[in-house]
Amino acid sequence: MDSRVLDVLRLLDGSWRTPPRITQLAVQVGLGQSRLEHLFRSEVKESIRAYVTRQRLAAAAQMLTASRERISTIAFAVGFNDVSNFNHRFKKHFGKSPRDYRRAFTS
């Protein structure tokens, strides 16, 4: 894998709750924004935005099953600013609403 993509992955894995802007990532690895986006998609098989969203949703799923925190609290904790958007993306990714996901894994 391209070392610049690995650098971006390390940066994103360390800051997925509040990731740097793509322009900032591009500067840090010495690429233009569009070149970075193209290279990342080519190597990782998804966009930077999709990667960050997937990381956030995975963390949310873990929190849903390991705690009794309110769903809205979890949504904000993993970096979503809107609970409705969080619910929509969670259901699209996991096939269940956050509430139903929690019920399925804690019953």
C-alpha cells in the first residue's frame, strides 16, 4: 500500500471523532486534495469520508452493546452532530436501527 495512504489511515485512526479536513490531510502527506482522494479510493476501496463514517459506526455499535448510554449521547460521542443522520446511517450500514441493534445484542 502507498506510504502516503498508510499515513492518512494512521492519522484517521487516531482522530476519527474529529478528523482533519481532506485538504489538511493532503498537505500533511504532500499531495493535492483530488490526488489524495483518488489514491485513497484506489488503495482502500472507499472514500475518506466513507472510511471515517465506518469507523464512527463501528465505535457506536460497540458502545451500544457495552453501555446503557442514551443513543443520542453515543451519536455525539462518535462524532455525529445530528441524531437523525446518525440513525439513518446506522440503519443503512447495519440493517437495524441503533435501538434494535442494542436490543438484538443485549437480550
